[in-house]
Amino acid sequence: MQGQMKKARLKHIYNGVFLFLALVFIFAFGGSKILKAYIEMGIGSCRDNPMLCMVPGGEIRSYKGDTLYLSGLVLYRLPGMTISLPRGFLVVKEAIKKPYYKKRLRKSSENAIYLLQQKEDFFLNLFPSLRKKGIKNNYDFLYYTMHATPDKMNSLTDAFFMIMKAIFTPDLGRGKDIRMTTWRIGEVSGFINYNLASSGNYFDCNIVDGQGVFYKIYIKDKACRLNLDKVLMIISSIKKTG
């Protein structure tokens, strides 16, 4: 049985498909200017969500490991994957929930880690027409999604990825310190969008392993316990099983 997070994510994606079909009609009769205006009405503006106008900058190829920190992580054996995660977070993968430190359960909404896993070519199976655009795998899909911006939106394909970017972007908190970056460590690569703020740290990690399997890790760290190096250590612990 698929879990709530997976169902919610798929629901958003399918809603995006219906919006995209409406855009086909709008673009055919109104052109790119009306298309951009319609998109902004549907997903908001860069003023509302600064990430819509941002693209990944730089590339991370290494991180500072910490043996002591790694030894304190908890190994989770979940359907299809294992991953080592810090204590004190509510961990959610599909329908599985496991809080550590029961006395902190009431604060779980403030400190939580959400996991999503999809098989290779998942996005191309949802949108097979993208193959004609040269998109070959999950990583290509993520690349075009993360690099979509309103000023580059001159076609229906551009509009499609702009919608996907809005759907894929979870809450990253407020402030001017939101960052997007590309990273590649060994055979694992992807994009990390994050915000390190006094009100809490947020990490949106989109990952593709060497087999093309897609993972999404969204971390809401209101206690500000994590930094980018620690998150990269967590990501590097992912292993596909089964």
C-alpha cells in the first residue's frame, strides 16, 4: 500500500499535468506572454517563492566527514532502502513513521525527515513524450526542473518544467539565504536546495544513485542541529535494497 507522502506527491504531479494541458490551449492562442502570466497565476511569482527565479550555482564534489557524528546516526532499514539518520527527528517514508525520543514527539512537526524513493525512469514513465526532448533519465528530468526560470519560459516544455519546479519545491522557510547547488559524490548526484536561518534549517535533497533510482529527502530542522556537511553524510549513507 502506498503511503500518504507518495500519494500526495503523485497527486501534485497529476494536477500539474492537467494544468499543463490547459497551457497547451493558452500557448496556441495567446503566445508566450500570456503563457507566463497564466503560470504566475497558477504557481505564484518569484516574489512569493524566490526559488522560482533561482538556478543551482556551483558544484559540491566532497564534504568534511565526521566519524564521531556518523557513529551516532541510527540505521533505518526501510522498504527498498537503508539510510542512517540522526536521532530526535520524526522519520517518514511513505506510510512508515518512527519517532525517536518519545518525549520530543510533540515537537515532531518541527523536526522531521521525509523520504521518497522512486525507481529508475520513473519520471519518463509518467511523461514518455519527454524522451523526444532528449531527456533520458531521472537526473535529466531533475536538471531541467531545477534550471527552469520564468525568463527562460518560451515554449510549452519550458512551462512544463516551471510547473514541476513549483511542485517539487517544499517549504524552505523564509529569508534571503536560500541556496541551490549541484553535487556529485562518486556515482551519486543531484541537487540540494537549502536555507540555513536562525528560525530553522531546511534541506530539500533530490538524489539519483548510480542505478538511476531517485530519492528525495526533505529535512525540517527547526532546532538548527544540521549543516550541509552533516546532510551530505546522511545522503551518502543511502543504499538501495531489494
